Amino acid sequence: MPSPLAAAGRNLLALAGLMLSALALCAPPAGHAQTAATDAADPYIWLETNSPRTMDWVEDHNAKATAVLEANPRYPALYQEALTLAEAKDRIPSGEFLHGAIYNFWQDGDHLRGIWRKTTLASYQTETPDWTTVLDVTALGKAEGKSWVFKGVDCVRPSKRRCLVNLSEGGEDAATIREFDLDTGKFVEDGFVIPKSKARVAWEDENTLLISNAWAPGELTASGYPYIVKRLKRGQRLDQAVEVYRGAKADGGYGVSPDVLHDSAGHRLAVIVRPLDTFRAETYVVTPKGAERLNIPSKASVDGLLDGRVIIKTEEDWTAGGKTFPAGALVWTSLDALKADPAHLKPTLLFAAGPKEALEDTSSTRDKLLLTVLDNVKGRVYVYTPTPAGFSRTRLDLPDNATVRVTDADDDSDRAFIGVSSFLTPSSLWLADTASGALKQVKSLPAKFDASADVVEQFEATSKDGTKVPYFVVHRRDLKYDGSNPTLMTAYGGFQVSSTPNYSATTGKLWLEKGGVYVLANIRGGGEFGPRWHEAGLVEKRQVIYDDFAGVAQDLIRRKITSPRRLGIEGGSNGGLLMGVEFTQHPDLWNAVVIDVPLLDMIRISKIAAGASWQGEYGDVNANPKAMAFWLKTSPYQNLKTGVKYPEPFIFTTTKDDRVGPQHARKFAARMEEMRLPFLFYENTEGGHGAGADLKQQAHTTALTMTYLQMKLMN
């Protein structure tokens, strides 16, 4: 028997037709009528607030989940192992080149909320660096009575003496921004302070900020982001800031953002990016005459400034200056030419991806441009050097068959830190001299689990439409191909985010060592093969993403690596949506489903947290009938059904998540409860869009998850 919500969904088109007939040309688009009808049929909208009634509901369901999971005999050991791994002091301390030193943010058992600290480059390369604490976030929170979570810093160039420190209460995206002096080691008295908000800030110079913020009540987009940029001088109050650019309240995406780029020659370029949706934007150059539109495609962005040359990345084909550049390419033009005529650019090609390549990231040192590229999901780093004719290119000789990432580049020298990681080899950090190509391994993580009997293989599955989908399998060398192996499979499949091999101490220690198999699927929607791999699954074409994931699962079963009884899946955020769809579309394929900080109600997504900012990925159900039709038949919350044998899922979220929000997870659990379907639900009261605000909370989340997976797949 179908649920009341499903029945209501089938009647939405008829209802919209009646409304159109009654209101004629004054009626809103059909999507609005359908959304309104769905809202009216939704008895759990009350769970979208953090009211006392809601929090009582959360507390009750948390108690039920912990009564099951924490009472499991596996839990105590798993928690202790997870905490030991999280608090381990032999982790690699990531380094940032800053103000003549190496800075690092560090958390361990003695510093639950973390310390920001510094050392010299020479000391950093030793086994036991001599660290000096710059800011103790735990102590600061205690002194100020705040649950501060460190959200990073932005330091003014070229001196890098003054920094804007971002502090969040409980891990939310919204942050308080305060000016900090690295020479004195103190917050600047009467310095820049921006109260809690989702402001975007860029240093224009040491005494000037460009700030995108809500300057008056209501000056936010539908997704809760700012759209007005103002210039604030030192000594001015916020209400004295002068407007530089104004977007529109109806803007999509993540809100208007200023950015100021520099190079070592003293050149500077200030730009303002106005998102039109998740992936399309307009770019403006800040000039003495005001903000002037830069004539680049809506899926292109200014990516860097080096030697007076502006680096531009395009995610769509672009014809300019009589040349056509492919999607996924980098081009460059001179800063002088761009400033002189931003409406008529004549760029030159710098990089174009090969058939199985994808440009992942760019960064720059003082004199070099660094490109991180995936080649069939294997990492490469290339060094580009400016020449009179353009750029020359060399490749850094880093370990192969691994994920490589430039973790930081020094724009005061040609040094860079590069992280190298793979499934079974402990992560390492390398110091690169990009001028000479010299490489030195300066840090290496000790082995956190026994991988001596494990191997990694890469296979291809065939999706429903015939597309070949690669995936990695990590397993014991003596694996028995009889379908009996407990297997955990994951993917992301969205926002052009690439899923690549990574050394995970928790996955290795708490899953692989226990005899589990781990699978990472490179499904469409990600960025593993460039923009087209991503765009193949946008909006109403999204079913191919879910078919790819199911196709990999079916291939695992066909190879007898596992079976539905032993197959579990896990994903978070957009990956949580993936889990929800796979849960409703293929309940027979899995015996465990972990749905982390998920999107699940795709009809009301624009009304929950920052959901309206992702319409470029998922579509606008209020304005696009095709998007509405697709999500009515695909949205997990709307497609739970009675009479179906679903596996018992573990649904995890956090109260402080102001990006996706806990609303999706709560409502999905409530709908399952209404249908008398089994589930476990846990909501952490801190942590933002993640596993927890500190290491103990994160270890607790890990232990709950691993207890659930072992309970379902290893019994």
C-alpha cells in the first residue's frame, strides 16, 4: 500500500492543472504549485526547526541508536581505536608557508579544539619540530565562553603580518572574523572585526578589506548568502563601508565573493564573482571606475596571477580571439591587456586535458605555476615556467599510482609542499624546489594498520547505458571469490569532485584489518575525467550517476567479491543523497546503508539551509518541470514505500550543520518510523557539516558507524 505522501505526489500534476485553470495567467509556474502541494502533504515540516519539540525527538532517537550501537560488544574497542588514531601525535602536521615560518593547525588529546602554531622550515623537517603556539583555540573558547571551532585564516599580502582569523561557534559555516597580528601574537586592538555571518572577505591592502555581507536585515539570497560587496577602511565602522558592487537577491550559487590576486612582481588584480547558479558565474574586475564585467564564459574563472599573466580556467568550450579552447583547459592573457579591455580578451592556451585526464587544481610559487592533473585517476604535478613565448612544462618525479596534491605553495620562494597518498602506503609529505625539480620527503605517516596481506585492483563496470565506470577494490591477497566477503563501497558522484585513493587509518584499522573489503567507485558526476564526466549527470540526467553506482555493485556481485548479504554502502552530503537513492531504488542490493549529513528531500531542498545554492547541480524544481518530474520519482524522502523490505540504515547528521542542515535526515527517519520501517538515527549537537566539532566527537561518530557496519556485514 503506497504511503500518503507518495499518493499525494501522484496527484500533484492534476492539482497543478486545476490551479492553472482557476488562476489563468496569474498562476505561478506549475513547479510552485507542485511544491506547495507537496509541502501541504508533508507532516514533518516541524522537524525543520530546532524547537524544543524537535530536540526532544532528536534526543529520543539518539538514545534508541546508542542503546543498540554502544551496547554492542564491538563498540568499546572500536571507540578506543578510533580515538587513539584521531589523537595520535605521529600524524603528519600539514605545513603552510607564512610570514617567514611554517604554520600548522593541530588537534590531539591535549588540544581538542586545536592550536595554531609555528616553527622554522629547518625545524619542521626534523622528526620533532620545535613548535611555538600562536593561538590556543580551546583556551580562547574557555576564556570567552564560546564553543569556538577554528575555520582558517587569510593573511594580507605581501607582508602577511596581519591575518583574519575565522572562528565558528560549534562548527557552523557562519563565522566571526577577527584580525590577528603575527608579530605580537595577539588579536589587534581596534582591528577589523566582522560579527558572526557568512561574509566573504578579501584584503585589498593592509588597511582595506573588500567584504561581501548582509549589510542590513534581509540582504541575503534565498540560499542565505550575501550579494553586496563593500570596501571597508581601517578605522571605519561597518556601517561606513562604501559599496563597490551589488548583485541581486535572486542570485543563485554561493553568494557574491571578492578576491584579490597578487604575484611576486607586485602586480595585483581584484575581482568580484557573482554566481548565477552552482557552476555559472559572472566575473567583474574592480577598477577605479567601478566593477567592470570580464568577458569570459559563465563556466570560467580567474585562477591565478603569475609574472603579470592572468590564468583562467574554463569548464566549457570557449571561443575568444579567433581561437576555441576546450572545456577543462587553462588559458592565459596579460594583466595589462585584461585591464585595458576586459570585454575583448585574446587568450593563449596553456593546458588542455587528454582523453583520460582532468585538471584538478592550480597553485603558484614565486615564479612557477603548478598544475595537479589526474591521469586515469592517478595524480601528476606539472611545473609551468613563464617564457617570452608562453610557458615551458616539466613534471615532478613523484611516486606513481597515488593521489598527489599541492598542499601549499610559497609565493615568497619556489618551494611547495606536496602530499602523496594511496590506499595501502602511509601518506607522505614532500618538499619540492619547483625551480630545480628537486624533491625531498620530509614527513611520512607511520603505518596505522597491517597492509602486508592487502592488494589494490582497479576494475571497470558497465553502467546501464553502456558507459565504462572505473572503481578500486582494496582486499586481502588471498580473497575467496565466493560472495562471502564483507564489503564497504563508497562514492560521491557530484559537483565535479574527484574520488581518489587515500590512506585512511580508520578504514584500514577498523575495516580492512577486520577482514573487510573496501571499494571506491569513480561514478559520473565527479571530476575524475573532467567537466563532461560531471555534466553527464546534471539535473534530470542524474539517474546515470545512480545507475553507475548500482552497476559497480552488480559487478562486484558478478565477480563474487561479495553478495547483497555482505555488501554495505556509505556516503555523506551529496554522497548521502546517493545513499538515499540507492536505498530506495535498490533495497535488495545492500545489507547496510550509512547515510551521513545527507540531502534527502529534493522537493523542499531550496527551503532548507543553503539548498537553493545547489540548483546548478540538482535543478530548480520550482521553475524547471523536468527537474520536478525527475525528483518526484527519485527524491528519497518522497519515494519511501510501505511493503518494501529495506535494510536497516544508519542515518547520521548534526544540529549545527548550516550547509545541508539536519532537516533532511530527521524527516527521512520520521517517514521511516511512520511506515514502521527499521532504522538507526543519530544527531550530534555540534560539528557543522561533518563528523564532530572535536576529536572525541569524531571518534564517537566513527565508532558508531563501524559498529553498525560490522554488526550488519560481519555477523
